[in-house]
Amino acid sequence: MSNIIFVPKLKHQKILESVLQVDRKQKNEDFKLALETAKNYFEKYRWWKVANGKAIFDSTTGILWEKPNTVKTGDHIEACEYVKKKNSESSLTWKLPNIENIKNVVEDSTFPLLNGPDSKYILQQTAIQLNITAMWLDRDYPSTFEGSALILAISSSFQDKDISEILLIFEKIGWKLLPYSVSESDRNYQIFLANLEVIHWYITIYKTSEPNIELPCIWENIDYISTRLPRLDHLRFTDIDQGMWEFYIPTKDLQNQYLQIETEESIRPRNPELDIRNAKIAIDFGTSSTVVAIRSNGKDELLRIGLQENDFKKNTISDNDFENPTILEFLNIQEVLNAWESEVYRPLVDWDTVHCSHEARTRFRENDSDPKIVSSIFARLKQWALRNNDLARVKITDQKHHEYEFKPLFELNPTKGQSLNILKDYPQLDPIELYAWFLGMNINWRDRGIFLKYYMTFPVAYPNEVKEKILASFRRGLLRSFPESLIYSERFNEFSVQELASEPAAFAASALNTLKIEATENGTPYAVFDFGGGTTDFDYGIYRLATLEEENEGADDVIEHFGSAGDQYLGGENLLENMAYQVFKHNQNTCRDKEISFTKPIDADSFVGSERLIAQTQAAYTNTTLLMSKLRPLWEGGKFNQNDSGILPLTLLNRHGQRTECDIQIPQQELIEWLISRIRKGLVGFFTALKTSFEGHLKYLPDEVHILLAGNSSRSRIVLGLLGCLEDDESQILKELFQQDLAEIFWDNIPAFEVHLPLQADDEMPFKPTTKTGVALGLLRVSPGETLKVINHAQENNADSPFQFFVGTHRRGMFTASIKRGDSYEKWQELGAIRAGVFPLLYTTQSQALNGIERGTNGLKEHDIQFSGSDIKGKKVFGRIITPDSIEIGLAETADQLEQLSHRQMIQLK
């Protein structure tokens, strides 16, 4: 009894073609292997019994010799008549041998028809008929004569044919082959026969008929094709409690988009609405890695994304498995585009054309000296989102040598409750959307269920504009990971992707609980130093018990954070980029001689002669990435794998895109000293902002503050040494250095800082928060429906993220800030006087600006603003905050005359 099932036309055709390609490739490989193995065996033996000894086949010449039961002799006329009669009874063409045919066999003592090893007699006959005359086989060999002789026919039908043709002819006639001196039970001979069956089946059946592949066999790889998730087992198609989302038709109006297929088995469609989970997803989209956490039935779980197939079979799970690298590897971008633009939901993007996350990073690290691999990697998705239009035009070259330029990120949100339209005003390929799609395909795996509620978190300093663009990309990517039939469900309207808390606030929610730090009535002071891959965020607040009013609202505890700050360029990947830049600078003569270019970090200074070395090209980006990879052990482990000479052999790309061998000197000690200085500077900024935040909000400095270390970079021995967490001699020197810094910040009123070591993984509790996974898990703790309330005082009066700069001018060689980090938006403040038609605007993100820094300090930027006209005399420059990274300025005589403000202009702080 046949059953009817409906399958989506486009997807089925693509999968079927893919399956057929794989099947054809596999069958072709099986055929080639069988043919090669059979050929090797066939050529191993010269003489073969044919049809149980009725003939002898010579594998070296392709000649078939008859082996008659009775010996026949006669003259040439009788021989010709014999051959004529034989041809009339056979499908083969027979003839009399020529002299060369005879010489070829009688001179081989192993020819089965010879009388013995020292004889040339065939079937005990002293002469044999040739195609023209007769030939002596006795002492007069090889002379010819006219007369009676042995009549023996040969067939040359097999000459100039390959083994498959020869074997097929024998198969068609029904003749069996067996080498002389080999028994039928011989194992290798049995393998030969099995290979003959494969060859015969492939040529006569497989190549001449349409393959008949069962529906489950066609669709079993649907999840494996794009994401390398496990192949579907048979019960997924037939079990009454399972079934396929793709085979479910939500409304009869869509039936024309489906193909009707008859099956012998009862294949079951499944409404995806049945698999919607009552759970929430938290996504910590990081610079180096992304963490995905699920809370369901009060329990938390972490997901692994982009693992290789064998990883699912491992008995052990590493905490690194849950830190999913934020990276894409493009093997064939044209194929990616073709698939991505062909379907809206669950497009059949082939994993063999683009890798994501763990596998992409593994391939990168295993091939970090190969420019072909490095240039196909897109590894800085989150940093890319921050770039303005000019810097956002990133190019990659895939492994098929196709170059592609990514357009700047722009905001395109799906319309709630409506299907996406990828044909109109849709970004061709948004790498963040593609990465989010990979996350979604793993999250919404059919063995896990479908999730509609997503929460994301961002660094403190990210402007709303950037956050909204990233959120829009994630909305589209996650949406496209849903089964298409789900969009016709009313529950589809429940889908949402929302920003919830800042990254350090989310980490605090996780760490305070994990470290068992108790909430108090007045509030337990804490500070988060979130040292990530791209930036370092600071967050300050108190952890207190809920008030009676808050308890009535369902809250148990409250986190109040009021002093968000950060170091924009203190991130692990940024440090590596700066280290690479310094190494290139150290080797500038080599770079100049070999025409090697590289990139300059945003926060680095140019050097004399750098004009011809610094570039924004694919080659420069690849060179920087290659060197960063080689310097990673020095940053992460404090040691560099180099020989005693300090020379690193490296293959780089010159300005013409050609691979060039270079010997790069690594000034290891200088790099370590620079790292210490840079991290120390970041920590000084952290504690300076700590003092200002607590004194500004609480009006006093607490006696004790809990220091929470977040981000994988906070595990650095330099960080832990400066904070006094390590006991070795080098770390003690670092501690003493930093104690001097603390004394300058706090004078004689240094609080007791309880520094908590970075949260470590627990093999017994794989989902326990770590210094990296704590953000995503903390986000779940503050999500709607939970009892931990978060109050962000920094955003109470501002719709956007807190302002992140100190803005002012210089006096007596020192920077003086008028507008400070965290100040209210739209509030006009006096910046200073115009000097000969010019106002020198200075700005920085460094917290040290609160204590005054010298003009020209690295990280302090200047922008001369020109004013002209007779009306500027006697007027002052005023400014107000517009966005987290922009201000508006104008001229007025006094603060009381702001309604008469003139010469207004917007200033972007970069």
C-alpha cells in the first residue's frame, strides 16, 4: 500500500540533486575502486580458464584461444571452413592465428596447451594452421609449409578494450573466468568476483536507469548539509511522535509549492508549532567568541555551535566548547550567495562552502601561516559593526580566489508577523545575519525544539544606532532559521530579539550569585572589570535586598549600577593587533625591502616612514592577521614559541598579492613591557572611574568593594599580578607597581578591594558560570519573570547608552574636561574660548582625564574647529551630548544667552 506525502518543491529538488551528486560520486568511486582492484588482479595472471576450460584468455595480448575437447587437424581449406562454421555459431569473431600469435604463446612455457615446459607442441601437434599457411612447431620452427596441421581458432574481439569491456563481454556470454593455478575458493579470487559484480551492476543497471532513492534517504542529511548536525534517523520520518517540519502544509493555499510523492512507508509531517519550547535564550555576542544559554524549567544550559561531526561523539566536554568562536570561513562565497538568496527560511547553505565558529577557528589555527586560508576568514564581526561606512568595506578572498566586499552594516528589521522579503531592499550578504542564522540553526534544532524569545547584551559604550543594527541582523538571521510553515502560526508573533542589560551588569548578576556574595539592606558595593576581546568595560554598583515596594513587584534582590565606563581599545584582540603593529614597525626595513604592508590599529600612532607600509588592503589585513596568530602564545601564555635567535620565518603577501618569505624579528621583552604598561593604564582608568562613580552616586567611598573579573583576557597573569592575586616574584613586582598607582588615585583612603579570581570551569558542573559564560547566564538571571531586578541609573535620564567621552580643551599644556563621561544628554556646557578663530577641541575615553592628563598623551585626540565672521568676537564655545559618541557645539556670549546660539555644528568623536 502506497502513502502520499507532500514535500516542499524547491528544497526537495535541491536536496535530491545534492543526494544524487553524492550518490553518483560514491558509486563512481566504488566503481573505480572495483575496476582498479579487478584490473590489478586480472593483470596478475596471464592465462585464464574461460567457461570451465572451453577456452583460454591471454590477459597480456587480449587474445582468446579455444580449447577443443577433441583435436582437429586438416589442410588450410578445412581450417577456413572450420572458422567459418564457428563464427556462424558464436557471438564472437573467430579466426586463424598468425605467426606472431603462435610465437607469442609457444615461447612462454606456461601456455596451458603446450605439451611441456621444453616443448613447443600444441595439443601434442607438431604443426598448426595459420591464417595463410601452416607452421612447424618442431625442429623446423618457425618455418612454414603447405599441408595438414592442427586447426585451432582464436578471437581478437577483446584486443584494444579496457578491462570493464572485456569483463562485460564475458558476463554477457555467460562465461566464467578463473586463473590457471588458482582454486575457486581462493579468497582473492572471491574478492575479484565481487568486484566483477560491482562493475557489471554499475555499467548495466546504475548507468542505464533512474536511481530509486527512498524519501528518508534523500532527507536524512537535511541538518547535516548546512550545520553538520547529526543525520536524521529513520524514526524521525515514521514515528507517530516525531515527523518532519518541512513536510507540514500550514494551509491548502500553499499546496502548489509542494510536491506530491508516493512512498511505501508512512512518512509523517509535523506541525513545528508543537515543538515551540517555553524557554528563553540569552546570547552574548562577543568579539572573540559568542555564548548561547537557555533557561527552561528553571535550569540553564549552554550550547555548542559549529562543532565537527566527531565532536558530538566525545565523552568529555570542555568549557571552551561553549565559547563559540565569532568567526566565519568562506570556502566558496559564490555558492554561499546562490543558496542564501534562493530561499528565505532554512536555505540550503552548504557547510562545504562556509564554516562557522569552532571548525572555522580550528582550520584557521591549523593553517595560520597560509595566506589562502587567512584571507578567507572573517573574524572581527563585532568590531566591524562599529566601523563607519568608509572603514566597514571589508574585503575577503575565498578559497576559490573570488573576492567579495561586504557592504557596511545597516538596519533592516523584519515586520512583525510577516514573512521576510529577500527580493526587495535586502542586504546581499550580512555576515552578522549569516552568523546569527548558524546560531539559530543550532538553537532551533529539531531534537531540541523551537525558541521564540531571545535576549542580547552589549558593551556599555555601544551607541544605540550600532546596537539596533546588530539586533536587526540577529532578528533576520534567527528568523531565517525557523521552519517556513511556522510563519503561518499565530505563535509566530511571539518571536522577539531584545536588548536587556549591559554585558558587565549581566556578568555581575551571574558572578555575585556564583561567588555567594550576599545582598545587604544598604547594598554590597561591587565593580566589574570586563576584559574582553574587543574592549574592556567597567561597571560599578551595589547589590541590595529589595524594598517592600520592590518585593510586592516580585523582586527578591536588586542590582543598582550607576557608573558604567570602560577602555575602548583595551581588548585581547586589540592588544594582539597592536603587538603585531609594533613587530612590523620593528621590522620596517624588511617590510620596505620586500614591499610588505600591514594595518594600523585605531589607537596606534603612525611612525616616520609608515606611509608606504600601512594600508587598508586585503594583503595588509592578511599579514596583520598572520602575525597576530603567531603572537597569540605570547599574549595568552606569556611565552613565545621562537628559536634562540628570536627570528620568526613567516610567509606574507607583498603589495602585489604574491607570497613572500620573510624573517621577522620578535622583540619579546619589549612586547611584554608594553603589555604591562597598557594593562596597567587600563586598570588605573578602572579604579579612577570607580572612585568617581561611588563618590558621585553614593556620596562616599565604600570601605570595601568586591572586584569581579570578567572576560577571558582577565585571566592574564599580568592582570592578576597587578591586582596582587599571584605569589611569584614577578607578580609581586607588578603588585608593588600598582599599589603606587592606587595611592595616587585614592591617597590615604584606599578601600579594601576583595579581588575575586576569574570564575573557572567545573568538570562536574559544565553549565556553571565562568569568566566568559557568566554574561549569557547572568542575562538569564535578569530576564523577564526572574526575581533579580536591575536598575541602571546611567540610563534613567538618557534614551541612549551613557556618553563615553571626556571633552574639553587645553590650558597650560594640560587637558581640562568640561563634558564628562556619563553626563546628561542635551545639556549645554561651556567648553572654552575661541583663540584667533580656532577652538582646539580635545577628547578622550580615558578615566585618567578626571585627574588631568598632558596634551599629546596617547589616546587624547585633538580637533581644531575653525570659526569665522565678525560675530564670533567675545563669544564662548558651548557643547552638549547628542549620542554616545557625538556632540553638538555652538557659540554664545554666556550661558544665559543660549537661545541665541550661533555657528552650530555636529562633531563626531572617533
